[in-house]
Amino acid sequence: MTDRTDKGAGTVVAGNSGQAMADTPGQAVVIAFGQTMKTLRVRASLEREEFGRRIGYSASTVASYEQGRRIPSPRTIERADEVLDAGGLLTVWKKQVERAQYPVFFQGMATLEKEAIELLAYDALVVKGLLQTEEYMRALLAMRRPVLDHETTEQRVAARLARQEIFDRQPSPLLSFVMDEAVLRHRYGGKDVLRGQLEHLLLIGQKRNVEIQVMPTDCEDNAGVNGPFTVVTRKDGKKFVYVEAQSTSTLQTDPEQTALAAARYGIIRSQALTPRESLEFVERLLGEL
């Protein structure tokens, strides 16, 4: 795995050659946190069963936390710190542990989503993670090769679901999604999974701060032929362009490139169906299932 920052080009590139290497830094954080929690639990003379009962989990889940096989939520960390009278020794880990939920190549983008006042996304392969149902997530993760283990799958699902708080954040960020029609026709996980995903898009599309648009396959012009990308604007006005493929990612910060990407997205949006037409299109797809 390599991480490189090219200040001249304003680009951050993160790549990896496999799941194990990609998750090594994050896994080290999770393991260290688990060891710290276990040390504090033993010091407090609490068995796993009793400690688990106090924080609302089973002894086996506590064991998973302590062995670094499962990542606790920020709220769980706060509760554990309180129960163990740790005085902040556990809560100081919250941000690092939260970042560890994500693959290394996505951690920078996950942070940006939390700071975004605007997010523009074009997708041509799968439904954007922010818009996915849990069943759709699991279907996609089950198709990953090499195969993900159970704990990693659960961590990925929990992390992806947690990101969706962006839709209810106050003040509301402006969120725009354009996706190719083919994305909405792929029956990943089966007909029922797709039906649930399309119904979810209709619900999300009703939110006042969200616009969902479809790029129909019979459209003769599409400025997104170079592939999926996301443009994020932070609270300070700085823009970033995120591109991901094959477990590698590029986070572009160069002002010229980010401006061009935002302009390209504007063209894509103008070429796609309008938000109203798009929701009607999704309703028609539902009727065909």
C-alpha cells in the first residue's frame, strides 16, 4: 500500500494491492483500542459478561471488540469509558477507531462527507453507497473477490449505514446524484433486493436537499463517459474530486481540476432526466419488476 501527496498537482493518491494490506493501518488501531479496553476491564475486575451487560452487548461481542475483530461505534466507546471509569482513555480513540471502519483508500473521502456542504456524484456501475439499502450493500459485498470475511462485511455495512446520516444533518448539505439507467437495472442480489433499492431511491428523492437524476441509455450525449466521480465542497469553500476504482482512489485538490470536474458534472446533470422525470422513471422500473 502506498500513500502519496503531490503538492504540485494537488492530488492525494491512495492505493493498495490487496485487502490485507489495505486494512493493516486501520486494523492496528482497532487492535490497540481493543487491548486498551481489555486492560481497563480487567483492572476494573469485570468479567466480559458483566461488562457486556452494562454497555448493552453480549460477552462474545465484547470479545470481538477486545480482539480487534469488530469496530465499536462512537456511542459504545463513550459508554465503555463511562462504565470502566476510564477518564477519557477510551474516548480519545473515537476518531481513529471511526476512521478504521473504512478501507484505507476511502478514509479521506469519509472525512470529507462529514464536512460537506455540497456533494455531487455521478455513478455508472452501482448505486452510490450513500443511497444503498442494507440488503443492496450486502449483495455487493458478497460479490467481492477476494471474498470478505464475516467481520469485515459487518464493519463495512455498519460504516456505510452510518455515513447516511448526511441526509438528516443540520444544516442540510446540498446533495445531487446522477446515475446511469443501467445501474438501476442490474439485479444485484435478486429482484427483491433491487425492488427495495428502487423504493428507497424514491423515498430519498423526496428530501428537499436531495436531487436524484437518471441518465437514460438512449441518451446520445453523456459528458460522464470517462467514468464515475464525486465533487465535494467543504464548509470553507474548498472543492475536492474523488475517483475510485479497483480498491484504489484519487482525491484531487487542484483548483483548476476541481472546477473543471464541477463544470463537467453540471453538463452531465443537464443531459440527464430532470429530478421529477427521474423519479417517474424509477417508478416505471418498479412496475416492471
